[in-house]
Amino acid sequence: MTRAGTGSADEGPWPLAGRQNELDFFTRLLAGAGPRGVVLCGPQGVGRTRLAEAMLAQAVEAGFRAGRAVASTATSLVTLGALAHLLPPGVDLSDPVARFTAVAEALVGGQGDRWAVLVDDAHLLDPASAMLLRQLIDVRAVLLIATRTAGAAGTGTSATDALLHGDSVVRLDLAPLSAEAVEELLTRTLERPPAKRASYALAAASGGNPLYLRELTIGALRSGALRSNGVLMELMEDGQYLGTPRLTELIERRLAAAGPASRAALELLALCAPVALADLDDTAPLEVLAALETAGLITVVQDGRRTRVSLAHPSYAHVLRANVPSLRARSILLRQTERVLARGGRRADDALRVAGWQLAATGRADTPLLHQGAATALRAYDYCQALPLLEAVPPAGHSTPTRLLLAQTYFMTGYPRRAEDVLADTDLHATTDEERVAVTMFRTTNLLHYGGQPEQILAHNASALSRITSPEGRADLRMNEGSILIASGRPREGLDLLSGLEPAAARRRGLDVWLHHASFLPFGLAMVGRTLEAVGWARDAHTVHLKDPAVSVSHPSARLRAVVMTLTEAGLLTEAARLGQEGFADLVAAGVLHSRVWLATLLGRTHWLAGRPGSARQWYVEAITAARRMDHFGARRVALSGMAAACAVTGAFSTAEAALAELAAVRTEQGTAPGMLSAGEEELGAAWLAAMRGDLARARARLRAAARTAQASGHLNSEALLLTDIARLGGAKDVAAPLAALAERCDGELGPARAKFAAALAADDPQRLLGAADRLDAVGALLLSAEAVTAASAALRQRGMHRQAAAAAARAETTRVHCQSAATPVLATALGTRSLTAREREVALLAAAGTTSKGIASSLTLSVRTVDNHLQRVYTKLGVTNRRGLAAFLDSRSGPRSAPSLTEEPVRHPEGGL
């Protein structure tokens, strides 16, 4: 797709996605002796014809000759109208027997030819065509591939019924595309992969209908609502992506076909759905509604004793609403309000719906309805629906609890500054210890993510504590201090204050307060190496919230942040990635911006540790994009550094530089106080960029300083991560002992696996390296495993054990296929430079990266003459004559990449930077 427009997105048909099961079935049908045809059924736009064409292509590959026919209302009035062009000349059309015999002989041709015939809209076949096809199928002269529109009226003849419903054909009902299939389709079609939120949003808006998805996507591209940020196709948070004029025309024609008698009912559903069936009585007769259901325009669902009616597709509502005049829309909304209130408005969601209708019609609503409606929306975690209701409450109608709900909703939807304004005002209105504690706990949480300095936040908590007299309230704020300390990068101090928190089964305090502290505690435990205990707390908090959703305004999937982080540190990387992605989809659907920033950051880190830098980069971009909108400094810093590292190891150096430049700007604006994940790990991006440019000494120096930072703050697992990277960059002998000591203090499987890897590298022992690779494979750390096996292969070759070396090299390549284009120094140089000393390798890498001899001398604290001498020895050992040959040699040793790396282009946004 070109950058100036939609390009390939609207050039020809889109790829086929999400239909592998149907294609596999057709493959078996081709090879078997069973049914001789398929009928693909589904609503308009579901992709019947596209799949039928793919099946026809399969049949041709299997040796069939292809025929095509399209039935229509016009051809249904003509004998053999749909098939006339396929019939041999001279056939007697008036005699069915002669006609069948002549056609069968002509098709077979005496040479055993096999025909596959695709018939689009087969329900519109004329009787003669339907009868002839059925006869040809019965004698196995033809394989039928037919399509029909679900719910559409056909010719209704016995011949078409016999053809489409007989035993000779199999009916396949095509369901809408899954969210995964939508993401696959967008990835294959757009110039860059879609951001997760864009993929989920387009899947929801299209209802999984491929035609609607195509038009919605093209419309979003043309309007600029869907645009490239340099790495992913990002959907603007408040953008409109409502399709093209073509889609509008298609929908309008379909709605118009239902007739004018149905218009009032369709408009009511567009503005107020779902609507009770009884409420539609005065808009359309029951037979009209039945016809709408048969045509696939509405869906009818039995909900207990209540029958609820909705439009069958979200795009129908948009098209209908756009054509309803404003005064008529107001009249419809107020009339529906009267209907619901007349029957008492007693159902659980009546207040929510009525308040929304009143706001849409008049701009205001009854205050009690606003309160009740917002509470209902929040119980369902529908923050986007709750926010306008809470904002519409007049100042006199607010209480401390409702102000707190407004602040929490602002926080969840990505408006922390507005939340702070409301909380500051709410703090002044709080009158009881319980209210003051609730406001303080949430205000400090908001400030932590809004960019407040830890000492200021702690001071605010201490000030509130001085005004609390109840023992329970004071205990809560003491624990809140512990949560703040953990979030500020001081886990050991924070854990001391949270040591009195009861396990889930023994809790005696309010569940909402318990959940607050139980959300921070796992992070602290994981930081200090108590990963198994951390996993237990994180899982308990998530389970407790799921069992009692009403206990907290926050979404239960927000608790998965702690689950993902602790599972990752425990070495359960695959499970962490799976649960995190599921939770992220839930948070997108609920409109939760805050929690998905951290969840995307943690998923990026999980994929980085798993050795999948391409996936890590995508998740980090998701986090960065959302963090910019809400000034989420902590997550943004970690994500920027992680993205720089992921870009560096895949060769996207300019994007890595842009990420580091933005990181420097953020740190200047916010300060450098460590956070939950940033103690030392913010140096990963700069270190890996230096390493990939050949300056291993500078990379190791950065990592050593970062490891000291992590050690000083008690982040044991971060320290282990940083020391492991030093080992990977030539410093294994220096860090093997500290890593072994850390492995003794940190439980779980990841720490021991990393320690064993470093020790094996330090010893240059091939068998120990292969054993370390086994441990790393078990936890899912694939890139580390590939490095271990690569180093083992080089060591075996050095010892003359060429057969074992070849086997190890093959194993390494198999693992590298899953590492998404990563090309680390170990992978690039272990095999090709075994004859070099460690110093010669460093000089070689710097020279290959284009560093001058003077620059190498400065970097390694050597004389220029010494550098040149090293280079001459390198050239001799490797059989090259100059720096260009050296660079080509090292590049050739990096091996094939499993997939093309993501674009080098920096991610752009309105403020500049990435």
C-alpha cells in the first residue's frame, strides 16, 4: 500500500483468511468418493464467492476443468439461462433426456475429463438448470461449488430444493471472521501490521464480515483515522472509521429492500437497541418484523421472559442514524423513554438506557437516573458509557462517592489530569475517615501514573495519614505507603509495610482495599526474587475480582498486569503471553486505556525475554502510543527502552535512536526516579544499540552500571536480566558467579536457566552449553537457547568434533526461525570468528560497523597502532583483505532471517520523536 493513499487495500480482492477449515474439508471432498458438491451459505459480504473461487482453484490444481455460472432474477426466467454458455452447441433444449445425455457426453468428452462448476447465487437458478446440474452431479460428471445468500428468497422450485438440499451436496454455513482472522487479514493487506486496538476495533465494527471490514478499513485509511505510526497501523483513539460511500450504498439498498413499512422499526432499533419486542408493536406489524428477521436485518433474542430485538450488524445502525432528521430522532428517543418509564423502569439496565436517551435527546437527564445508569455501566465495566453520564451530573447532585467514581472513570479512560482535578476537589469535600482514605488511596495511584515524584506522593499519603484517627484507616494508609514504595522502585521497603496483608482466604478487611494492596504486592515480591509467591498473590487477586466483580470499579483484566509480570519472572513465558493478550483484548473492548498501557509494556518485556523481538516491538509501540496520550511516564520509559533494544537486534538502528531520544526527553521532563520495572532496565535500549554497532565494551559498561542500580534498589530479577546480557556480550566470566548467587536467591525456573547459560559460556563447554539450551527451551527463552547452541556448535568445531558441531548448528537454526530476525553478536560471530581472541572480536565488530581505527582506539582505550595490528591479524585469520570484506564475512555468518524485519522508519506522532 502506498503511503499517500490506500493503495493495495482497495486494489482488487483481499486475501482469503479464516477459512482454512472449509478449504481443508474441500480438499478431503476432492479426494473422496462421498458428496459431489458444496453449498456455501451466509449473509451478504461474508465471503461466499471469494471462498468458492478458492475452492474452484483447488479443484483445477487437482485436475478438474473449471466452469462458472451466475444465477440471477433475470436468468431464473429463462430456461437454462444460467448455464447456456456452458452447453455444447446443438443440444436439444426441449428434451430433458436428450439434453442430459448430450451435455454429459460433451463434458466427459470420452477422455475422462472432470468438471468443477461454480454457481453463484444458486438459489436463483431456473428449474431446468437446477435439474440438469443435479443429474450431472448424480452421475459424477460435475463437482458443484454453489453459493447462496442466507435468508434470501430463491426460485422456490422443487428442482432447486433438490439440488441445494440433497444428499449429494454438503451445506457449509460461513460464520463471521474471528478477531484472529481479522488481524491476519489486515496484516496481509495493509502496509504495516495493525495495532491491536485497531484490529479489535475494526473486527467489532465489521462484525467479522469481510466485505464490511474491507470498506470500513478503506474508509478509515482515506479519512486518516487509520494511519501508519512507522511500525504499526494505528487507529486514532477518537477517530471515525465508518466506511466508504460504497458500503453506505450497499447497506441503504439492503435496508430499502425491506420496504417502507419497516422503516420506523429500523430507526427505533438504530437509536435505542436492544428494544423489547413489545415496544416495536406500534412501529411495525409482527409479520413485518418477521420478514426483517428472515432477511437477516434484525436479530431476536430471548432473555428470560423478555424478547429483545437488535439490528443484525453495527454498520446498519450508523447508516440509519445518519439519515434520521434531528427532530425525528429526538421524538423517537423521548417516546422510547416514555415507554420504558411507563412500565416502571425496573429492569437492571433501564436507568442506564433511559438516562442515555434523555441526554441524547435534550442534553440533560434526571440526576437519580444518571447515578443509577453510571453505576450500571460501571458494573459492566463500560467506562465509555459511564463517563458522559457522570459528567452530566450537576455539581449539586454530586457526593464524595460519585465524585470518586468520576475520577476513577477518567483514570480508566486515559484522562489522569482530569482525574487529579476531580480528586483534589473531592478531597476537600470528604467528611469521614473512610472517605478520606478512599480518596487518598486513589489519588496517590493516579499521581504515580500521572508523573508525580515519589517523594511528593509519599508526602501526600503522610499528610492524609495525620488526619485519620480510626485504626483501620491508619492501617490502610500505612499499607498504601508500601504500595507507593513498590511502585516507586523500592520493593524491600514496600514489602515490609505490606507484610501484614492477609491472604485472600483469610482477609478480614474491605475487599476493595484488599484488592488495591494485593495488586501491588506481587510486583514487589517478583522484584526481590520471590516469584512463586508473587504468582500466587497475583492469581488470587485476579480470581477474587472475577468472583465478585462489583467489588471494584477497575476491570478484572487489569489484575492480569501482575499475573503477566510474575509469570514472566517465574519463567512461565508462554502462559504469560497468552493471558496477557487475552486481557488486553478485554481492556480494549471496555475502553480502558490506563491498564492496557502497562499490560502492553509487560507483554513487550515478556516477548523480549522469550526472544521474539518483532513481537516485543509491536507491543512496546502499543504501549508507547497509549502512554503518550495520557502522559503515562513510567510505562513509557520502560517501553521506549525496550523498543530500542528490540529494534537494535533486528537492525532498525534509526528507529532505536529515535526511541532513545524520546526516552531522554521523557526523563528530562519527569526525572530519573526508578519505577516498578525501570530500575536499570531503562539502559537496555542504549546498551543493545551499542552492542549491535559493534561496541561491546561500551554496551557492557552500560549494563554493569544498570545492574548496580538494580542491585541497590533490590530489583534482583532485573539485576539478573542485565548481568545475563553482559554474559551474552562477551563478559560471561565476569558475571557467572554473581548470576549463580542470584539464582540461589530467586525462585522459579528463569533465574537458574540464565545462570547455567552464563556459566557454560564462561567455561566454553559445549556440553554445558547444550544443557543450558535445554533449560532455556523449557522456559521459552528461545533467543538465549539459540545463542547457547550456536556457541556450543562453535566450541565443538574448535575441538574437531565436526559431526556434533553440524548437529548443533542445525538445532540452532531451527530455534532461530522463531526468533523474528534477531541477529545478536553471539549468533553473528560465534561460528565465524572462533579463531579470534576476545579483543580481536571486539575490534572486528567495531570495524565492520564502520568505526575508524581512531574511534576503536578511543572506545577500547588502545593505541591506533595496536588497533591496526589487531585488524591485520583479524584479516589474516578470516581470509579477508579489508573492512568491507570483514563486514560481508560477519554478515554472512549471521544466517538467514525467519521473517523480514519491521520498517526502519521512525514512528511519527504530532509532537515529534518516534
